[in-house]
Amino acid sequence: MKVLGVACPFWHDPSAALVIDGEVVAAVEQERFSRRKHAVRELPVEAVQYCLAEAGLTPQDIDRVAFPWSHRALEANRRAFVRRYFGRRPIKAIKNALRAGRKGERRIGKLHQTLEAIGLGRGAVPIDFIEHHVAHAASALHASGFDRCAIASLDGLGEITTCLFAEGRGGQVHKLGEIQKPDSLGLFYGSLTEFLGFEINDGEYKTMGMAAYGDASRVDLSDILRYGEGDLSLDLDFLWSPKDRRHTPRHSYGRRFVERFGPPREGDVLAEPYIHLAAAGQDLLERAAISLIEHHLEPALRETGRLCLAGGVALNVVLNRKLMQHPWIEELYVPPSPGDAGTAVGAATAAAQAAGDAIQPLRSAYLGPSYDSASIQRLLDERRIPYQKLADPAASAAELLAGGEVVAWFQGRMEWGPRALGNRSILGNPCVKGTAEDINTRIKYREPWRPFCPSVLEERATEFLGSKHASPYMTLSFDLPEESRQRCPEITHVDGTARPQIVSKTTNPRFHHLISELEARTGVPCVINTSLNRRGEPMVNSPEDALRMFFESGLENLVMEDLYVSKRPTGTA
């Protein structure tokens, strides 16, 4: 069975994935081709075309298409939404319920536009409409390989549902509980993120990073987001406000929030009261999420000790660390792309499983395009860019890193998800003081207080991280042992934590070799690893993208497969 997942129900993060006989063989975000972050209001046409080309298929070879949005789910939850919202704004509740159908038609229309653009007219292929949160849940359940587990999908919004709690059994998602809009953990945190000066659906991780500098006890948000007995209530006068209650029409926070806490944050510096607001919002998110998970999933968690987590909120690695420390949870699995882009995979695996395919666990996140050395060499020759061919690229890069240099590292298939995992990365030496600041200011042009992550050798991970928990995708964070903090201050956040990628020799042998070579020179089993992009840009996809960034930033060393490009006069690695 060949199932094409097409994710474009919302205005951001369109993507595509291909599942053949139960195995995810390709997955990619549209932004990597269009070079517009989150590919706002785009169709995932190029993403679909890549997936087909990667497998050597034509559109007519596809057996089914899976779409992570369901009109049936919308209808099933419409009454629950009206009951929840009616007491607060009765007219608004009725209007929203009536408009939902028309919005649904537009969402499905985007799918048909995408398919028509690749040559599949209406009726040319069967379409499975997978409920949005079920697609999120399936993206984690099927990738994990767990036979049985608890599942939580915590997002901004699906059709109407904002949170889904379920049990995974036999490859199927069995619902246990739901929460409907407008009460949403994702919308609460996203709207707060916007007040703090970042973009919603993009800057939530910045709010999380800022929170470590603040004191949650200095700000009280408990009347804005209430939780208990397995439910939520968001006060829309403050955050995620209706248009008539907003501070400005283009922002989602309300006038009352500004009246209480002052003007929205501007600029890049850390300042009060914003750091305390970030801390309070993070603390409230954690307490609310854990309360909901305990209420809805206690039997499944106590019996299995396993939790699969998906949805945009699953990118909050501080929350994830608290969940790993929970006494009911022995294993936490978060897929490499838990946000809306990841529903292309979840919809496809859910449809394939329903059709009878046995879904294979995700082997790695390297599911995007690759470019061989010969094609890169032709490009360099055409542009008359000097380069050196390396006998051992990993050893040469490690030598540069050991000397305090920063290296852009481009190899193999591009990563699926928002995190660089050693194929489209900027690398640095975690022992050299000032490396993180240098990358922030001279290369990525981003806020100077932002932390960087380590990629750690699998064989040394338990000792370095103080934990045996798996972490292949940078979707979890750990409290570092004191020795690791002292040895590698450049990957240690202000709160003593790090968000690592544990690198396996099996899944990424060349990157593993690079870190091993660096360890041989420094004694440290890790490297600074951040995505190969500048602020506001998607991760680099092609060699052309890599060269553009190289020459337009402060980067001085670029390794693409076995070719080395340098801005230094000698050009030697």
C-alpha cells in the first residue's frame, strides 16, 4: 500500500509524507523548498513532488491520500464547542459553529488544489480524512513502536478539539478524553508568546528559553488559565482574545492583558517583567498539562509506564523533562516533528494501518532530500568557487572544531522536523568559551541569550546526561550533571539543562564519526549543534541554500559531503 500524507489544513507548516507498505520512506516540509519559514498560506506541492520522486513513483502510483483534518470530527464536536462557549459569548458561539462548515470546505479545497497541481483530479484517488488530533497521536504512536501506551496530543487547535487523551493498543488510537476550543494550552502559550514580542506558531521555544531567566512567583496568571478535574478554561479577555477585545487587531492578546502587565515587549534584550511573565506562563503550562495527563491517563500510565506525546505543545522540552521525572512515566516518546507538519506522517500511517498494513517504527528522522558529491562539485565548478576534496570529512571537521573554529556541516538526507540532527547543522566546540555567543551574533543573527544544544555520542550519553533515557531527536531536555556543566558551558542553559541529540553510529555513522574524532582531540563526547540557517529562515535544504548562507553570514568553514569550502586565504582544512 502506497499512502501519501498531505498536510495543509491550516495556514502554516504545510508538508507531505509517503508511507509504503507501512514504512515512512520520505517526509518534508514545504518551507524547505519555498525558503519562507512555515510556508505561510502555501500549498505543499513541492513537498509532495519530492516524496514521489524519492520513491520513484508517479502520482498515479498512489493508492490512497491521507489528510489530517476531518469534517466528520468537526460535526461530532460542534455541540460540545457551543456548550463550552455559549455561557461566555452566546452569539459568538453560534456564529463560530455556523461558520465552521464553510471553513472546513476551504481546508479540503486546499487539499484538492495540491493534488490537482501534481496531476490528480478529484476522484482520481481515494482520500482518507483523518481527525487532526488522531493524526498527531498516530505520528507518535506508530513511530515509537510501543505495543501499548498512553497518548496525549496537546495543540493549539484541530477541527474543534484542542487536547486529545488516548490509549494506544494494537497500532490504534483509542480515545479517552477531549477538550474543545476555545480552551487550549497551545493558544494560551502562543498568545503569551506574541505579547513577549515573538511570532505565534514560531517563537514559543523562545518563550520557553526566556522563562529560565525569570521568577514564576513574581507573576500570577492563575485566573487567566484555570485547570482541574480534567478540564481547562482560558479567559479570552486576556489571551487569545476575540477581535473586539484585542489590544490591536493583528495581535491575539487582549486589552486587559496589557492593562494588567504593561506594553508588549519589544527588542531582543531580557527585561522585567517579561522574563517573569515567561516563567509564570511556562510554570502554568507545565502544571496544567501534567494535571490533565494525570486525570485522563492514569490507568494507562500506571499499567504501561509509557507516554507518547504530540501536538505543538510537545515541542516544549521543559514540560517534557518534567514528564520524564513523573513517577508514573518510565518512557516518554516525542516524534521528531510533533507539530502540525508532523500530521502528514500521522495521517498517512493511520490510513495505512486502517487499510491493513503493519506500521514499522521510525528508524530515523533523515527523510528529506540528499545531494551527492558529484552534483555539489559541479555546482562549485560552475560558480568558480574554490574547494578541497577531503579524504575523511569528519576528521577534517573535527580538527577545525578542536581548534575553536565553527563549521557548517551538510551531508546526507535532510532532517524531518524543526531540529538539526547532524545533516544540516552548524557545529561548534562546546569547550571553547564564547563559541555560542559567536554563532548567535556573527552567524545566525539571533538573540544573544538563546541556548545551543549538544549532539552526544550514544556510548557516552548516560554518563554525560545523567540519564539512560533515549533522546534521538532533540525533543527532550535533561538536568546535566555538574561535571558536564563545567566541561561544556557552551551547551548548558542558565538553568543547568541541555536539550540533546543522542547520536547513534547505526543511524548517522558519519556524524557519529565526527563527534568521536572531536572526543579524541578534546576528551568531550559532544559537539554544539544548531540548525544551518539564519534567524527567520528555514533550515537549509540544497547546496545552493548552503552556499547562499555561507557567503551572506560570518561562516568561514563549509563541508558539503566530502568537499570543503573556506573563506580563509589558504583554503585548507
